[in-house]
Amino acid sequence: MIHPKKILIIRLSSIGDIILTTPLIRAVRKQFPEAEIDFLVKTEFSDLLKYNLQINKIIKFDKNLKIKGLNELKNQIQAQKYDWIIDLHKNLRSRYLVFFSNAKLITNYSKQYWYRTLLILFKINLYPKPIKKVYLHYFDAVSVANIIDDDQGTEIFFSEKENQNYLQIIENQGYKNQKPILAICPAASANTKKWLSDGFAKVADHFAKKYEIVLLGGKADIEICEEVRSKMQSKAINLAGKTNLLESAVLLKNSVALVCNDTGMMHLAQSQKTPVVGIFGSTTEELGYFPLESKSKAVQADVPCRPCTHNGKNACPKGHFDCMQKIAASQVILAVEDLLA
């Protein structure tokens, strides 16, 4: 049995992946309550862990500093003399940092490259059943310490400051607190992960009488949210680009549900125990990012060319985009109604 005094967890990006590390952070803290547990993450995502009391220190990586910043980070990690480094990113950067860390113990997890490659390129599915979520794969990296998941889900924390900021922002957009909020996030990191804006507009219109429709996203998502709003027959509040990650978490905590694509907002909603309807196109459950079973629904089309990617593409390789075109608004509406029944 290991007894580390200093532990470093590495996950540099992105929103969903970092959120999915939080069950492991909690479990490591429970196993080693006296240990110093630090977390290495890219600067732009560090707020996700800002108020996590399981972590002693957040180490931020500024990608804009490039190789100079990476080498400075390497020296910083070396100086800390960690007993155990848990690499949950396992890319070139993290491997470089880990290789020169002088840590006593280094562990990581399998990304199942061969299973993924066979499924995406040849549609040969050798993934073990039942299908394992990514956050549970992370626990393979801590099996050496017999650490297991507590089945309590993900968690992201915010302060009263973010709560007050959110209230001010949404009031400035005309929210009168007369109807509960249904959040919709039509954006995604890649085009093949985006359901049709017409579909989101139809879903929003269907629920607009009962719920306040709030469109959510980052600064890069303002245009797609405006596109959805322009196609709606009813009113909606567009908060895209107006809230940061933690203010978005407050919104999701105060929403009856979130309707979204395969995106970080889906995981942010689940960290607040908010019901989720996730719409999946080019990615499938085997790749690990479907929503957690509790309070969630996944909507997808049964087309033979899925999955064509594990993280999305700019355009459909076949040119027809059936994986999203064949998902009807009525399917998504029914999933939301079932979830809120």
C-alpha cells in the first residue's frame, strides 16, 4: 500500500474532461486525507477547480508561453518533489512533464486507442460491456491505491460572488423570475457534434409557454445562439458570452434541465445535478462521454457510419450528416418531457 504525502493530478483540458476528474479528486482525498493534492490545468479552465476544497493548490499552465512556459512548469514540478503523479491527460505535454518530474510513482490510464481506432475506422466494436464512462477509466490510474468511485457524481463549486453576478446578468437581460428556466446550449466544439439550429428552435418554442428559455454558451457561441433565437417564434434570453464558467454553473443549477449537444456544458450541468438531454451525432456511447445515467437522456440516430470521430469534425465525411439530420425535434421534446415528468 502506498502512502503519498504529495500528489499531483494532471488534466490540462477541456471543460468536460476536467469536470469528469472531480469524482477521482474526491476519492483520492478520502483515501489520503492528510496528503497535499495539487492539480495541473490550463489557465483558461482553472476556475472550474477554484473552489474545490479537496485540492491544496492549482498549478496553471499558460499555453501561450509555449515551450518556454512548458520548461518553466517542468522545473516547478521537479522542485515540488511529488511522491505520486496521476496523469489523466496522457498527451505529449503531460508525458514530457511527468518524464522529468522525478516523482516516486507515476500512473495513468488506458485511452483504449485500439478499440477506438477499430470502431471509428472499421466499425468493429470490441469495447467491453457494459460500456465504461471516461471518468471511470480515470480510476484505472489510481487502482494501485485501491481507490474506487463513490458513485456520487461530478461536482463543480462556486461562491456567492458568482451567484450574485449571475442574478445581475440575467436580470439585465429581462428575466423576471416568473417562470422556471429551461437552458439550451446549441453549440459544440466541432460542427459534426452540432444538432440543427432549426431543431433547437422548435424545441425551445414547444417549451416557451411553460419555461423561460435561456440560450447558453461562450463568446465563440454567440452567433449560433443568435441563429437559434432568430428562428424561434417565441422569446428567449441569449446569455452566450455573457457568463463565465462558474456563472454558467449557477444558471444550470437554477434550471429545470439543459438541452445540449455533446459538449462541456452537458458535464457542467450534471455537476450541478441538473437533468440533461444530450444530443449525439458523430460520437457514440463507446467513446465514453455520454451523460451519467442519473437524470439524463441521450438522443441519437441509428446510422451505420457512426462514430466517424471521437472528438468531432468540421464536416460530415460522407456529406449527408444523417447522424444529426435524422434526429427530429419531436424526439428531443419527448426526451425532455420524460425527464421532467
